[in-house]
Amino acid sequence: MQFDVLVLGGGIVGTAQALDLALRGKSVGLIERGTPGGATSFGNAGLIQSEAMMPYAFPRDPLLLLQYAFNLKPEAHYHLKDVFKVAPFLYRYFRSSNREGQLKTAAANFPIFSRCLAEHERLAKAAGASAMLRHGGWIKAFRDAKHMDADIRQTAIDVAPFGVQYEVLDRKGMQAAEPNLSDVIVGGIKWSTPYSLNDPEALTLAYAKAFEALGGKILNGNAMTLAQEQAGWSVKTVEGVASAPDCVVALGPWAPDLLRPMGYKVPMGYKRGYHVHMRPKGNATLNLPVLDADVGYMMVPMARGIRLTSGAEFADRDSPETPVQIDMIEPYAREMMPLEGRVEAKPWMGVRPCMPDMLCVMGKAPKHKGLWLNFGHAHHGLTLAGASARLLGEMITGEAPYTDPTPYNLARFQ
């Protein structure tokens, strides 16, 4: 089977990339072991965050770090047995999280985050899925007034260079926005511009369906069989060998497994995350996604119920699941909103692929002709899927890229 481009990985990033290339007239084979959107892209907060240029930084507060060390905070958890495996990434992450590093990453993020809404609008329109993009934004809610005041001051500093708009809500404003939240919440910050989804998997599947309607092929194969050929690249699939002059690696947390034997250093770390859906009690509703900022989890109105998403778990990618954070946050969620039991017996787990500078990897592979990279989006795979797809699509087809791709090149770690 001969294509113009192979795309390895059917998460939201890879599926958006395949759709973008098909819209550009390319014949594309999308290689995925299961169903598109069924791995990390299945479970997230469903946010397309146009405001989130400033990266999540490694904390510097000694008291907070001590609490993390003893796994006392639900927003972060780690496996003691994996300490030596995750330590090199955490050290680089810590070094990159100084103010200079944060501002450097934010500046590089600005062009792609600025395009994230428009590019999802473009792809969703092509997929007949525009109605899935829920307007209204999301709310960062606070239980502690002092914490809220400090966060408002820092937010004003962080977003000033980028012209991001937000609204500060007092207790009365919070009650107007979310009447079913309890008065444990003293106020919040509302980001009105971002979109949210009530079923992230459904958007990925819609993009996959549109891709197939344009002639694209979704093939069941193992990306680790990728081989360089005289005329490009080939992958073994259930349907046969698929070949193309160009190949995009969009494997998220599995990208290092493929690239390491090819001579690339990919200093990726993993922030594992969990979610569970809760049934709202009676007629209680949640209008927008709400971050409980003082505890460190998110409540999101989803098709399956109110989704509780955990903070980060630092562990080896393939270590056994330990959803203790869900157990820790559930009492706080019940305190904040009337909730009944869980919808699922077992929480879901996914793996966020993070680079030390919290900046994704996109562009040409430095050592191989026709090999392209699109991974490492950390907390923002859904957010940046469309903007990343457009940038790489323009590069592959020889068009002028809408922004300089240099900051995202893997060569920065080589």
C-alpha cells in the first residue's frame, strides 16, 4: 500500500494530523493499534485552552515540596520505586522551571496557542463536528481568599504580554455562574475564550471519520515496525505493508521507544493522570469545567457524568495503576457539588508525554529524511492538536509555515 504520508499514532494529535494532510490533498495511512482516540486522548479535561501559554512549572516552595515528598497533596503523587527512573526528567524539569525558562516557553507557545481555537474550528467544520466545540470557557475556583488574591496578581503578570482576557468572579459572581457549587468557593477566575468538549473521544472519532471520507486509510499496525526504505518509510500492518516517502511520528508517550534506536535523545517524562465520572445528585448541574485550585483537580460536565480529573502522578510509564488521587479528591468534590456515586467501578488512567521545558516537539527529524515529529504536548495534546497539524502540514507540503518551527525542533535536546 503506497501513500504520500504515513502517520504513526491515532490519538487526537495524530488523527488531527492525518485529517489536515488529507484536506491538503495527500494520501495518508494512519497507523494505530486500536481505535483512534482510545488511549491518552480518551481521558482529559476536554479543554482547548487558548489562554494556557504559560507552562506548568515545577514548584519551588520548600513546604509544598515537602508535602509532595510524603504524597500528602492530591494534586501530585509519585511512586517511590520509580524515583530513580523519573529523577533525571524531574531534575531537568526543575531547572527549566525558573522564571527565565517559563517565559521562554511561553513565548514559543504563543503562536501555536493563538491558533488552537481557529484550527480546531477548521477541522471540526470539515468533520461536521462544530457543535462539539462548547463555548463559554472554564473557571479556576478558589476556597482560600489569600490564595485567590495571590493567584490573581500572578495571573495579571503572566498574561500581560499576550493580551489574554479573563474575568475575576467574587462569591456572588461564582454563584451566578455555577449555582450548584457550594459556598466553600469564595471566588474564581473565568477564562471565557477557550472551548470545552463533553466527550473528547467523540471529537477524535469525528476527525477519523472525516479523514476516511476523504480517502484516508486507518490501518491496524505496530509503529515499532517502522523501517527506512530507499524510497522513504514502511510499516507492517494487518492489511499489509504500508509505504510512503514521508512519515509523521505522533506516538505521544511511546515516541521515545521508536526514536531511541534511531539515535535520538528524547528526554521525555510522564505525568500520569486519572479520571472517574460521578453522577450529579438530583437536578444539580455544572455549566462549565471548574478547577478546584486549592486542591488540584478538575470537575468537568461530560456526556457520561461529572468527570473528576486528577493531578499528576510521576511514575514509570508502564508501572501498575495507583488511582489514589481519585480517592483523595472525591470528598472535596462532594463538598463542592452535590454528587452521588461513581459511574465506573475502576478509574481510567492515561499518560501525558512531557518534555523538560514543557514545550512540544514538532518539525523535521534532525537525522532522517522524510521523518517528521509531532509529540510531547504534555497537558495540551487536545488544545494543540489542530495548530500542530497545520504547522507540520505546511512544512510537509512545502508551504510557508505560519510560525517559525525552530523552537519546537528535537535538536534542542541533542
